[in-house]
Amino acid sequence: MVIVIAAVVAYMATQTTQTTQTVTIGALVPLTGSLQFMGTSGQCAIKLAVQDANKMFASKGIQFQLVTQDSACDPNTALQMLQTVYSQGIRFVVGLTCSSEVSAVKNFAAQNHIVITSISTSPLLAVPKPYIFRLPPTDDAQAQVITALMHMLGIKKLVIVYRSDAWGQGLSAAIANDSAKYGIQVLGVYGYDPSPSAMPAAEQAAVQKASAALGSPSPDAAFEIVSFDQDGAAVVQAAMNDPVLSKVRWFGTDSNVYGTADIQAGGQALANAKFMGAVAAPNPNDPHYQQFAREFTQFCGHVPTGYDPYYYDTAMMVMEAIAKTGSTDPTVINSVLEQWGKNGTYVGATGPVYFDQYHDRIYASYLIVGVAIVNGTPTWISAGFYNGTTGQITVFPQGQPLFSP
Amino acid sequence: MRRDLLIRSAALALVLVIVAILAFYSPMPENIRVLLQNLMIYIAIYSIFVISLNLEVGYLGLPQFGKVMFLIIGAIAVGGIATKLVLLIYQSYLLKAVGIAPLSNIGQYCMLYQYSVSSLVNQQLAQNPALGLGYFLFGVILAMALSAALGVIFAYPAVRLREDYLGILLLVSGEFLRVVTYYATPVACGVNGAVIPDPFAWASGADRTLVFFAVTVLFLFATFLVFEVVGNSPFGRTLRAIRDAETAAAVFGKDIVKFRIRVLALASAFAGLAGALLAYYFDYTIIGAYLPAYTFIGWTMLILGGQGNNVGAIVGVTVYYVISTILNVYKNALQAALHADPTYLAYIVFGLAIILVLMYRPQGIVPEKPIKTIDLHNLRRRLSEKKD
């Protein structure tokens, strides 16, 4: 039986390597499991990138094709899927989402020279990781932006509610640390079980604890929601009915801004609380981002949310490196990405990409996104911009009301 | 009986040797060899897991719906306890090198320093293979001991109850353990997952895979031998008697509860071994990933392969992995042909396979065979020889 399998798979591998003009890219995204909502949207962004690359590089005689596998946000599955795509001769894998998956595939990727681009953000992985590049900045960068925003708005007291996973725990800890630098007192940090089976009781319990920790509302108090969209909606619903939290400012993260569930659950309450969050993105006036957002909306049928431009860039950056060098050798592409990361050569939907020594994104700028009532409807608006190089926050005219006391 | 055992063991050993030669030394393309090597490691680990499930389900008829619990315990034993022991051994070295004593500040270690620390520990273990082996064996033995103890403790309140109550309790126990330990950082670094130092750090690249494959296959062979002996002993025959007619077995003086406890302890210990091997193989473990689906994947393998015999358990695991690998490879081609989303294709295929097997071949691919004992003629002859 083993011989038969080997023969079948060997035949299949020969088939893939014979097509010299076609380069196959693998995508490992969570199409099932807890991050399915991110993975399905991300898969669409990656498909769009492949379509764009095929138009852009048609003259060079290179065609890209995509093989997608479901990683389920499960490290065991992710490694098995990576091994499967490796057996198909694929040496470029994009879109890996969860930090636990990156942890599981790290050694296999280094050992077998597979270039991986990921949207993982955990500071735990800010270590040497050959052949793995992370397109979004780590959560530490986002924490800096959020606390700088709070400081600008005169916040002195803070309570945090976070989803208890590696991302939520890491980001809330980073926010708590950075708050101290600005003299913001963190009165309580409360986690909740983000699994759907625990919803909404777990979120309500965490919100109640945060409310009790804050005690009474004041203009210098704030409530930070470290959540994704679906679980964030349960937090919003609990907080909007809370006598203390409903009277203070709310802040979010890159994973709950633009959330449809959040705004449906309590759009008016978000607007009343002058809710703002930061998402790593180029200036919305940046032509690259505008083009991406337009194309994405047309291609995928909805506006891009937090990580969609990153998914796009995970694929596009690799394909551009392959097309421009004409090489499909992963070792060459690894060196090219390292070099591009030093010079900021690649400019994509998320702006110029610079990497540090660990292949993690640096100098990322953030768009500050908030909720305002537009024509009587709660709507996500671009309220300001955090320049990653200067550390300055620019307030857009439509965002002025959100920045007022 | 002994001859049968010898034949089956020799056949398994031969298959494993052929597979090893094919996966490591055949002239196949490297990418296919790498896939085969890793596939064989998964098959070996899950075979241990399913053979242990087979003793509970196939031999005794126990509704073991909490089997994933022992993969969790294996992960905790390795990622939570054995890893900490190694950190303790190198504590002063790590304090000098990284500036943090991992065990004194477990939260910070888990969130920020695991990879730096693990890399340093691997360098040390690479120079000290004996310590690496000790650390590996400690993790494995601990996983087996903890699994045996906890398997009995968790099932004890319901072990006297009917199958359905026991099944529900075991299912809940698995989820309970997962949720509690996943959110407790000190256990195995909680939501961050535990980075596990490599006990075979002295071997690198393909050599490391070969060493791990050899070790896993040895454990599979040992597991097969143990469960073959147990299954074909008077103890094993009593289990089948209890499964087929519990009341009749009780009438003949068999203590059902005692047999259930013994089976739970033995099978759980070996499932814990599978959990430990899985954790060492990945060099990383995150307890939140061990959803109840792992239990039901084990059941699927067992139903396909055939219950009540250990060969069927191994065949079931192999068939499952072969089908799922082929599906993964051809999924995208199928998508283009069928114009349908292939995300849930594997679930559909295995769901259908279970229904069809249960309808048309409930005994599975390898059916359970009658137990061979010494025949009556020989028994009488031996007795008369003894009298003389």
C-alpha cells in the first residue's frame, strides 16, 4: 500500500514540476475553527493577489497558481498541511495566521527551506526564524499606538477586557506595560474564554469585573476592548448596559475595528463612547491601499477588514520577489526578502515593508479608526493616522469629533 | 497462540522495516520521502493511540469518548513538567545567558522568552545526548503514569454506571481538563503554548527525523506486543466476555468494575505515551488545540480498521492517513472540477465511510477473529500427562 501511495504522489509531484512557467504558491489559512472568519476573508485577499500578480507579471512569462489548505488554526493540522504542500513541490507558503501554527511549522520550514509569510503578531515569535516573515508588526507596536492615543486624549485610568488567547493576552499585557510609560493607571485586566460555547456569559463576567474595578465614570477613564469581532460584540452589548462603562471612552484593536458584528450589536453605544482602535495600514490616501480596497471590495464583495491587506501582501510580496528575480529557489527568495526588508523595497497594500533582524515588520504606520454617526447610521470612519516613523498622530477632519473631550 | 503472536509481530516488524527503507533510503524525490517519513511518524503515534482505544472499545465495549484527555496529559507531562525539569537543571546557566530565571517568572517566560531559552537548552542537550535521552524517557514515563492514574480517577465516579453515563462523563472530563489547563499559564504556558526542548538535539535535519521515527516505531512495536499478549490472555478473553454478555460474565463471578478500572489504567497509560510522543515530535504543544474531535478521529480510525483486534487498529490509522493525504493533495483539483468548496470534503468522506462501513461491513477492514486457545484434545492430553 505504501508503495502505491508513494508512486501516486511521486507521479503527482512530477506533474507539478514539469510546468516550468507556472509557479505554485501554497496558502495555509484557517477555513474552519475559531478564526474561520479571518481565514475566509484572507483567502479571498490572497486569491486577489494571485490574480493581480498574473496580470502584472504576464509579460515576464510567469504565471502563479494557488493551492489552498485549511490550517484550522491548529498547530498539528498546520504542520501536516505544510508537509502535504511541500510534497507537491511547493516552496512558498503564505497566509499562516495563528502564532501557534507558526510555532509548529518553524523547524520544518527552516529544515526544508520553505519560505513562509505570515500574519502572526505574537511577541513570543520575535526570535530568529529562518525562512519565516511576518507582515504585520508585532502586538507591541499596536500597544504603543493605542497608549499614545490614550495619552493624547488625557486618559489617566484604564480597565482592560481581553480574549484569553495568545494574541489577547500578549496585546493586553503590552498595553498595560506601555500605559505605565504615560502614567496611565491600569485598574484591572480581565480575560474571558473566547470560545463560542462560553459566549456571552464569559464576556459579561469580565465586563462586570472591569466595571467594578473602575468604580465610577470620569472623563479621564477609559475601557479597552481587546477582542475580535464576534466576541467583541458580546463585550459591547454587556458594556453598553453597564452604568459605569457606558459613560467612559472605549478603545479597541486592529481586530475589532471595521467589525460588522460589533457595529450591529451596539453601533450607537460605540459612537457615544467615541470608540477608536488602530489598524496597521498605510494612510488611507495612499494610492496602493486605495487601489487594494477598491479591488478587494469588487472581488470579495465586502470592504477589507483588519488583516485583509496583510494577507494580500503576504502573497504579493513573495510573488513580486519571484517575478523580479526570475528565481524560484527559496534560498534566493529568502535572501531577497531579507534585503527588501532592509531597504523597504516592497511597497504594498500595507505600505512600505521593513523587517527587523527577526523578519518581523517594523516602522508600521497605523490608521486610527472610529465609529461616528453618518446620515443617522453608526459607521466606521478613518479618524486619524499614526506615523510609524515619527510617532506623530494626525487627526483627519471627519475624526475631529472623536478627539474632542 | 504464541505462534500467532510471533507471526503477527514478525509481520509488523517486517512492514515497519520496509517502510523505513522506503521512506529514508529509496531513490524517490526528496519531497515525497519527507512526506512519507512524517506520515509514518503520525501513523506510528496514532496507532499507539488507537490500539489503546481498541482495548477499551473493541475488547471491553467501554464508551471511551474522552480519549483526547490522554493526549492532553501527555502534552502536559512533556510541555509542562519534563520541560520545567530541564529548565531547572540549566537554571543558573539560563539566568546568566538570558538574564531571566524561567521558573521564577513563568508568565514572562511563557510570553516572551520561550524560544530564546529553548534554543540555549537545545545547544546544551546537543552536547549531552544522555541527558536528552533521560529527559525524553522521563517525559514518556511521566505521561504514562499520570495518564493511568488520571484515567482511573476521572472515570471512577461513573465506572459503576451504565455505558451511556460513563461515556458522557469521559467526554466531559476531556473537555474539562482541556479548558482548565489551557487557561492556566503555569501548567504548560497556557494560551501561548509550550515550546519543548528537543531531546534529540544532537541529531539534526533528516537524521533527527530518522531518530524520531526509529524511537516511535520501537514504541509502536512494544505497544503492539503488550496489547496482543493482553488481548489473547485470559484477561483479554474475559474482556470480550464482558463486552458480549455483561450479565453472564458477572454471573460467572467476574468483577466488571475491576476489569473496567484495569483496562482504563492500561489503555490510558499508552494513550498518554502517544500524547507525549506527539508533543516531542512537534517540539511545541498548545493544550487548547486538543478538541474532542481528536477522540472521534480515533474512533473513525478504529471503526474503519476493525474493532477487537490490534492489526485492525493499525490498518485503520493507515487507511485514514492515506485517504486524508490523498484528499488534501487533490482537493484543489477537485474544487476546479466540481466548482464546490472542498473545505469540508474530508469530513464528508469520512462521515460517509463510517456510515457505509457500519451498514455493510460493521466488523471493519480487518475483522475480529475467534480467540485461539489450546484445543480440548491437547488440554486433556496435557492434563493426563501431568497426572502420570
